[in-house]
Amino acid sequence: MSKLEVCCYSADCAIKAERAGADRIELCAGKQEGGITPSIGMLDLVSHQISIPVHPIVRPRGGDFCYSESEFAIIKRDIDQIRDLGFPGIVIGILTEDGHIDVERMQQILRQSAGMSITFHRAFDMCANPLLALSQLTDLGVDRILTSGQQQTAEVGLPLIRTLIQQSQRPVIMPGGGISLTNIHKFIEVGVQEIHTSACQTIPSCMRYRKAGVNMNTDSEADEFAQFQVDSDMVAAMKEVFAPNVVRFRQQSG
């Protein structure tokens, strides 16, 4: 069955994505950091307002995916809170200093998350050896791998994504990174069953007064009076294209 997963950085985005037809939500905070663990307030609100599956990301900071002992302790505490709130899955990824899957720590995470769906996120795209990583994640028993094919966008990474799909029935290979209505057909053609998208748009802040010369962001070029939002029309259009064409591809392949 095809699944359209939408990456959401707020409760409002999650609500819009569900109404537009998303099948699942990856819930994050910190868009500029590539996604970090949402606050307990966001998690609690979403757990009560969203009926489709929501998988929060568990990532204590931006940057790399090699964590200190204290960071790993935070990861485990966050997982406990997410599980206690009733979320059915998490999105996580941990690497060693040498760019391989941290098998020992991932084993701990899987034991702690028993009964939850586990997505290994785009830490996979930072691995030294993607085929070895696939083998390790298969042995670990994760449910899916989110990947751009180790390229800046999934469209550029299609050759590796195709290879991964050919070599894996489980975990599911879920491409993500720059997938939109204009290129979704390319992923359908290689046989994907699940797709990850931000389906994003930027909208202006509702503030009328805007203080000049003061910036709260370390990136002085960032527009602090703009907000990231899910584009409901884009989600609906992608869902309309994705679901029937995946079924058609299966029938033709069979």
C-alpha cells in the first residue's frame, strides 16, 4: 500500500497535512537544523489532535549523528516520553565516528522502542558504505530507511535508491529530499511504495510591526518574518498522483 509521508515542523502544519490527505507525518522542530526532537508541548498537542500515524524525530541537536553519552541519554529519555504519549513510531539515526551504523546503540534503541515503528532517517545518507548500512539495518530490523540516495536531492540520488529498492523488501526504502509534484513520477517508475516530502511553502509573518536592525538568528540573511508551512494543495495533488500510479506500477510489474 502506498504511503505519502509529510514532514511537519509545527502542530499547525501537521493539521494541514492530515486534512490534505497525508498518510503519515514525521514531526520535527528546527527546520534550519534539518529537524530536531519536538518539544513536549508540541508532542502532547499533536498526540491529541492528529488521527493519522505521527512519527516524531528523535534528534537532540543539529549537525552530525555521532552522539556523546549525555546526548544518547537524552535520546533515550525522549523516546520514553514519545512512547508514553502513544505515538506509534519514531524517526532516528545514530552513526559511529567512522561513518557506519552504530549497531550497539541502535540495538538499545530498538529494545527500548519495542512495538514501535522505526525509521532510520537521513543519517543513512552520511554513511561511508550504504550497502553495508542497508545490511546492518536489515539485521537490526528497522522498518524503513529515509534516504536521498546519498545525494543532495533524491532525484540526483535515484540510481542508489533504485539499487536499494532492488536489494530490500524490508526495510522499506523511502526516498526523501526535494520530492515534489514535478518529479514524483520518477520515483513511482523505480517502484517506491513510500515517499517523504516537505511539500512546503513560505508565508509571511502576521506581525505588522517589524523591528529593524535586530536579528535573533545567527544567520543574518534569514528572514525572521517568514514562516514555513505545509502547502495543502501540494500534498493533495501528490497524494492524487502517487496512490493510483503505485497501484498501476505494481500491476504492470506483476
